[in-house]
Amino acid sequence: MRGRWQGGNRFTLLPEGKRFLPELFAAIESAQRTLYLELYLMESGTLATRMVDALCAAAHRGVTVRVLLDGYGSMKLSHADRQRLRDAGVALRFFNPLSWHRLGGNLSRDHRKLLVVDDRLAFTGGFGAVDAFVDAWYEVAVRIEGPVVADWIGLFAQLWESPLTRGRAARCRWPEPAPIAALPDDMRGRMISGRGHRYQAIRLSLHQRIATAERRLWLCTPYFMPTFSLRRRLVRAARLGVDVRLLLPGSRHDHPGIRYAGQRFYARLLRAGVRIYEFQPTFIHAKFVLADDWTSIGSCNFDHWSLQWNLEANQEVEDVRFARDVAALFERNFAASEEIHWAQWRRRPWMQRCREWVFGTLNGWMTRLR
């Protein structure tokens, strides 16, 4: 699903959980009519308990609350937490629960992150209801207001009614949302989603922006497993004089093997002039891209798995003011990172090279099996 470009929106960049989590909970607590929440990761713990409390409180005051979770990503959400939601009147559904009857079908996951409040306000990014998002992982979200919110509602409704979505909560009628008034900020944006190998709008949009970038192309992703076509485009852009930079996790990675597998691509990229930064303070789980004055922020990791199997969704923004905020965020994160230089990388120890080969080979096998 690809929303159309619309003006009259307001987009607010929310870096780090200490900023976007209070905004998320304030929005939930202010809800008067409807709350739609879609998450990949939700695990019982301090943050999930707080989220369940807020959702139940909203349902108790008469708000229509619908929660859509991925069947795999929510496996660590306890039965007690699920039952608390249902007892409060929250409609709870799960996308593609794991099944032994269709092993290949289990690969498709709902990796999207979305909160919509009263059909007028939305949030997306890479967040989840897991304690690690409080202070152990670095994440970024965006607050969305204006006409583009209607497309996010449509995306949620489409998956809620999908045959792959299960749960005791019944399907429902979705009234046509009332038109959302344009805002004086007049930022231009669109919602864009991907459905793996069936519909790769996010990938195609990224490739188009790389091809047309003139000044800068900065990309942050936690799982750097780029496709061959993406690597080729990054190299070509750098050789044409575009300022191409990658902001990637450092040693504080939740899956070190993925980091090593991705590092096998460093050599060619560095030789082409791509600048690579590894973030040092924490594990950086954010996914956002800046190409000139175009930005894409959301759930997509821009890796094989996200582009071939997952349901993903990003908010694209084309606005000089918003791009300025995103560029400033990149600059702060570059300053907190270690830049990898080609002269240094070519002298890396043999053990590092072995790790790259082993995990790169394993990843190659998995990619061919998908």
C-alpha cells in the first residue's frame, strides 16, 4: 500500500525513548474515541505492564481500543497480560500465529509499529513494548498529524481484517474516516508500506531516492544486511560525489553475528568513498534515511528479511525543516560513533576476517533458503 503525497501535515521528530515514550503515553491517556496499536515486539515486563495499564484505562473510559500484535513477536506477552486486555474490553488480535501446518508461511511477520489516536494523530518508528526500549536501545519515532493519518488508519484496518489475523476479537465495520483538516505547517508526506516479496514499495522508493540524490545520502539501520542492488546503488552514488554515510551499530549489538555478516561489505563501500560510522553509546535500533531533503522513518531495516518477508511501513517526508532536524540528529549520532576508515579496515586482524566469512556464509545460505 502506497499513500499519495499530501501537504498540510505536521511531522515531529522524536529521538530516543526518553522523548517518544512520554509522548506515546500522553497520547493514549488523552484518547477520547479510538486507539489503534500495532506492534511487532511486546513482551511482559515493566514497559508492557505500563502499556497494558494505559490501554485498559482507555477502554474503561469508553474508548474503542484495538491492539494488533505479531504472532511471533508477542510470544513473550504473558497470558495474564493478554487476559487483562480482553477483560477490560480491548479488542486483541494476532497476525500470523506460528503453525506447524505451514512452515514456510511462518516467515511472514508484521514488523510494523503504529499508534493512532482519535483518527487525528499517529506515531510510527521502530519502537516496541519491551523494556530494552526504555534505556538500553537507541530508537527514533515520528509524530504524525494531518491528512496523511487517514492512510495509516487504512493500513491498520486492512491488516485487522486480513485472513492471516487471528483472535477472539471479531472483525468489524470500518466507517469512512472524516476528512482531516490540513495544518498550517504544510509539510508534505506520505505513508508507504511493504509486504515482502509481494510488494516492495519501500525498496523501490529508496532506490529511486538514491538514484536522484545530489548532495547527501545518510542511512541508519540496525541490521546491515543490504541487498546487492542496494550496495551497488550506494557505491554508484558515492562515486558520483554524493555524501554517502552509514550509521550502524557498534559492538553493543543484540545479534553480533548479523553485525559480522554485514561487515564483510565494508571494504568495497569504503573504497568507493562511503563513510561508515559505528554507534558507540548503546545498540542503535533506529531505522531512518535522509536523501537531500527527503526522509523515511519507520519499521523497515532495509535488509533482506525486511524487504523479502516482513510487513513494513514508513513515513516519508519531503520538507526542508524536517530534513534539517533529521540531519542534526544524524550529526549528533556521528559524533558519538567511531568512523571506520579504509586504511584502518584493511589491516583488521585475521579473527575479524574469519568472523565475517563464517557469519556471511551462514547468512548467504539463509538468504537462498528464504
